[in-house]
Amino acid sequence: MNTDATAPIKTTIPQTRIEPATLDDLPMMVDLVMELFSIEEDFQPNRALQEKGLRLIVEQPSRGRIFVARTDYEILGMVNCLFTISTAMGGFVVLLEDVIVHPDFRRQGVGTHLIDYVISYAKKKDFKRITLLTDKISEESQHFFENMGFDYSSMIPMRLSVDT
Amino acid sequence: MNTDATAPIKTTIPQTRIEPATLDDLPMMVDLVMELFSIEEDFQPNRALQEKGLRLIVEQPSRGRIFVARTDYEILGMVNCLFTISTAMGGFVVLLEDVIVHPDFRRQGVGTHLIDYVISYAKKKDFKRITLLTDKISEESQHFFENMGFDYSSMIPMRLSVDT
């Protein structure tokens, strides 16, 4: 147990491995995403919608990949990597969403492990950029992503919900 | 000619139509995107990269659609609609990038025409949300998108360029 809160956190939970999520992981991923959305300002959690979105990604690997950190028993955390094209970068880029570590497994390096994995994956697959598109995140989270090499951009995202 | 600067601009250039871009439109779209990037803070224009990115989208309609506003003679403007999946909305969403009106045809309603078209398209195709992902835009541009129904979100985008 790490009792020094200021020390860099490098330990990971033994036997942790990172793998692409499968449909079997859906219920636990829905729980994780719903918990995230319950603390985000712009969203109301909705089990049916979250499951639908997650399922679409798992079923269409050309659209993206959800990676989970797991032991033999549990899912410790997840990241959602969506694939799109950038006219600025001239190639495929990753939109990183839903970066979530289960509350029971925080401050044990799971997030770092996941993001390191995503960066290696992006390099290997020749993605040109990773853009973090999460909602208002805590200062602690921003600091985490800065430590992982992410910079602020001057983008001003605006949204329009489409009523059908 | 509209001489009242405060009046809503509703005129459009006669014979304007909006169509999906084709590979024949690439050179003119590259010019438009390069001009945009030359005024954006985060990007350096690069003809080869911009052409590569635009070509990838035109050649893979499952990834997105570029719409151009054109007459028989010229391209007046363009918008780049990328398709991805939202776990929050539980379905497909549009990322709107590269909203550009040619300098010779500004203040004649071309942008409004293009964005109206995109909103109708998104409704028809059951996209759940449109997120504008352009870089730091002028107050005038922000006002334009607000008028079109776009809201600010609390997202804080962060980026990491991937060195391969």
C-alpha cells in the first residue's frame, strides 16, 4: 500500500492485463460509464443508451477499440478509443473517451497503465494524434493527463443535440 | 447587396447547391483547408497532409462525408462531417470540422446554408448529436454557431501528438 501521497504511483495490481473488451464485458463497462456520467455536468446516465453505445463500438472494430484493464476476476478500468480522420494531421487519429478506473482500484497505477497502452497502440498502428474528449475533468485528472504528455489545445467545442 | 450589417443575412448566391464532395473537388478543398489552418493557432498548413486527410474521408464514406456548397463554376464553401459513436448518446454522432466559406463568398449565407444542410442530414440519418470541433474560432464564428443552435460544453480537450 502506498502511504506517501506525493510519491509517483507506479505500482499496479498483480496479474493486471490489458485487452480489447468483448461483449461479455458490457455489463461491467456500463456500470463504469454510468458512474462517470453521474459526475459529469453535461450528461445524465442512462443504462440503455450507454449499453447501446458501448455495444456499437465493440461490434464494429473499425470504429474504435475499448480496452479494459483486468485481472482474472475483475475489470479494473477501461478506455474508449474511437478512430477518425484528421485533415490537419493527414491520417487517422484517436479520440480518447471514457477513461475510467473502478473506484476500488484507484491510485494504484491502473490509469497510467491504460494510457501507456493506448499511446503504444496508437504509435504501432500509425495514428497521428490522440485527442482527449472527456467532459469537464477534475484538476487531478487534468494533471494526470498532462503528466502523460497531453497538452491543452485552443479548441472550443460546441454541441448541438439532434432531435429526431 | 446587403448594406445593413445588423440585419440577419439570409440571401444565398443563386444556383447554389450542396453536394457530397468528390475526388475532383480535392484541389479546391485543399486550398480552403490550408487557408483555414493558416489562421488557426494549433496547426501549420501542409498541402500533402491536408490532401491525404481529405482524400481518406472522400474515399471512405463510412468514416464521414464532406459537403461542398457549389455553383456550376465554383466551390463556395465546405464542411467536414466525421462519424463516430457516443457512449453518452447511445448512437452515432457527427464531429463537425473544417467549416469554411471561400473568402470571396462570405456574408452571403453560404455558411448558414451548409450548417442547415448538415443539421437536416444528421436528423435524417439518426445521428444523435453534432459536436463542433474546430480550433479557436473568432467571436463572430462562435456567435454564428450559437445562432445555429450550438451550445458551449464543459469539455476540456487535450491532445497528444503521436511520434512514430
